[in-house]
Amino acid sequence: MIITTTIEKSLLARIPTGLFIGGAWRPAADGGTFEVHDPSTGEVLLAIADATPADGAAALDAAAAAQRGWAKTAPRVRAEILRRAFELLTTRADDFALLMTLEMGKPIAEARGEVAYGAEFLRWFSEETARVSGRFSTSPDGNSRLLVTKRPVGPCLFITPWNFPLAMATRKIAPAIAAGCTMVLKPAALTPLTALFFAQLLQEAGLPEGVLNVVQTTRAGAVTAPLIKDPRLRKLSFTGSTEVGRRLIADAADQVLRVSMELGGNAPFLVFDDADVDKAVDGAMIAKMRNGGEACTAANRILVHESVADEFTARLVERMRAHTVARGTEPESKIGPLVDEATRAKVHELVTASVEAGATLALGGRAVDGAGYFYEPTVLTNVPAHARIMHEEVFGPVAPITTFTTESDAIRLANDTEFGLVAYAYTRDLNRTLRLAEELEVGMLGINTGIVSNPAAPFGGVKQSGLGREGGLEGIEEYLETRYVGIADPFADA
């Protein structure tokens, strides 16, 4: 193991390496482990327990056993646990940021931003916990009273991705805690350390035994498939690729599980002729380069009006060229490594295929020599509509640019995808903004901004980008079911 600083060694020494089941840390049933690597160097960070199907079953046993008592816990008690977790996470922001940089690769400044974003879900849902309400009314015929209440869905299974190891966990865990649901979390095998560190924090915040269980594994299907088939599980929430999401939805059908699916994206970034070009370039850098492009919300297709295309492209190339590629712990780092070699190879394959399809390589286009999975900031221009990169998530620091002539052309190009997560548009025309809001086939739209994610807003997509919403007032509803009670007219015998 080669860790560059004493601080990093000290942090890793404090990370739990077991499975978290029923409030206790334990080894895998067969004693198996797997290694977590630093994508900047390829070096081993830690070896941790590798859950078996038996461990998955034990985790669901613990969640099911804790469900009744947890559902009856007072909302204020649940709220205070979330608030304490928020305060602990905020206090330990530097530790969590460094850990994410080590296991995922993102620059430390971006990791700190994720800690702030992820922590806000804890605070937001601590405030929503006591606001779950129902209603009482008289039936239209006056013969009965209608009582509508909300109750927790029940035990949940969460499957989270590697690109935002903390925030993707907190935006599922926080509303589940608020609603009174227990859960089993299976974090991504590439970046499980943050989830383990966070589980330890929740334990310290006072979360009761069995409410959260964490089973990291390299055998995801073997561990999660039996849980999805188990009638005690009542909810499945997944963030990841559309391909995997489709399979999970099919698997969930047997038990008629409630599902939340935050799947793939192919976000268009529209720059109209009336846009402030400087601000549009600023927004494009955020929408494209956040997390090194490894985000489902990343601008995947940059569509620019032909009258401002040359100016926009020149400025974007200049900004991209100035981004320093380095290990995320280095102060000058603006782009860290991609998460593994397979991801880097896919990025390069899409860039190469775009050039072969007729695109022009304006910047970058190569893997960086040496250790780690680094890739140069890349800009492609004149990308044809049929190029693969216009239809597949690139998940890397690659900005494909193409032009349009009219607003209707822009909308047609933007909607020409099976995905519908998010879109971005730069324009000063209010009427156009309203037209875009109605015509773009997306679940989220950013106008004159390169970032839309906000814990107080509903995050989610349409078409094959998923089902359900995370965050906002809608987020807790994903973990509640509605119960109606009909009461005979209390005055009938009076």
C-alpha cells in the first residue's frame, strides 16, 4: 500500500472494513474481502468485507426486525437523529471529502462541494419528518367521514453508484429515516468506503440497530436478487445505468415492489443566439466538467446557435485547456482521474468514433500517460447527429458541440434521445424560456444555469431516465404509502 501522506493513512485507519448488519460490524460470512483502489495511482487503499448472499439475507432480517419499532418512533426523534447526523457530517467535512477523493478521484474542492450537498439532504429531511400529514373530510353524500393517513412503506433496498458516493446515499437514506423505513444499502464496489464511514456516523448520531444495514459486495446480483424476491422488502431505489435499471424493474415486478429509478441521462445544453456567451461558457464548464463529466446530469450534447458557435467554441476550448489534470488531492487539480480503466477506454472509444463519423477534434482526445486513469479535457466540434456520442452517455471530460439554426431545430435535437433527465438552456427571451419548459422532454430544466441539483427540489427524469423523485417535498412521498379509512356518519344515531 502506498499512501502519500500521514493524513491519508490516519483517515484510512478509521474506516470500518466490515459489513454493517443489525448495528454491528462483522466480517463476510465466508471471510471474503475485496480491495478498493485509488484511481489516481492504482494503489490499494483498503481491503474490506465482501458480502455473500447469506450476508444480504441477514441484513434484510435485521431491517425487517427493526421496521415495526422504527415506524412507531416519534417523528421528532427521527428528526433529531437526522439533525445530529447533519451536524456531525458538517464537522467532519474534510475527512469525508478526502475519503471521496481517494476512492473516486474527484478534486478535493469538488469533494467538499459534495459533502455540503449530501449533508443538506439530512437537514432538509430532518425538517420534513414532522410535516408528514393526512386529511379528514366529510364524504360528498354526507354519510361517512374520510380519514387519509400516511405510513412508512417498509424495508427498502438501496443500490447506489460510484460517482457521488456520499450524496447518492444521503438522498435515499435521509427520506427513508424521516418516513420511518428501515433499509439495506448496497454501495458501489468501486467506492464503498464513504458509505461505511457514513454508516459509522449515523450509528454515532443515534440511529437504532437494524435501521440501516450496509452490505458492500463484488457479487451484486447474487446478493441483491434474493432480497428483491423476498416479500418482506417493500421498496427498491436504484441510481445507475438505464440498462441495469430495466432489469431491476423487471425483477421487482414479481413482488410488485415500489421502485424509484434514477437512470441514465443525455443532457442537451442549448445556447441560443441571444445568450450571454460568457455566462453560457461558465455554465457549460459546470454542466460538463462537474465531477470530471462523470455525472448523469452532465451536459452530453452542446447545441449552439450557428451565429454564436465560433465565439462559444473558442472560449470553451480556452477554458478547457486551462484545466489542470492531476490527482484530486493536489491543490492545482481541476480534473481528477476517471474511476477505472474500463471507463477511460469507453470515453476514448466514443471520441474516436466521433472523429471517424466526421467530427473535428478541437482539443485533447487522448489518455494521459502514466499511473492512474486520467483523460485529457476534450472538445469535439461539428459532431454529426448520428455519432454515437450524441446518443450514449460519455461519462468523461468530453464536450461534443454541434450547431442549430432555429429554435424548433434545437428542440428537435434536444428531444432526439430515449433519455429525459435534464436539459440546460441559455437565452434572455422569457417567452422562449416558457416554450422550452413546455416542449423539452425532461424532468428538470436549468435556465441560464449549469447546475440544477438542489435538496429542496425534486430530482428525477422522464422517458428512460427513470421513475420517481428524490429531494424536495416529493422526496419523502417515495417512502410513504397512503391509507384510507371510511368512518360511518357519527351523527347517524344521534
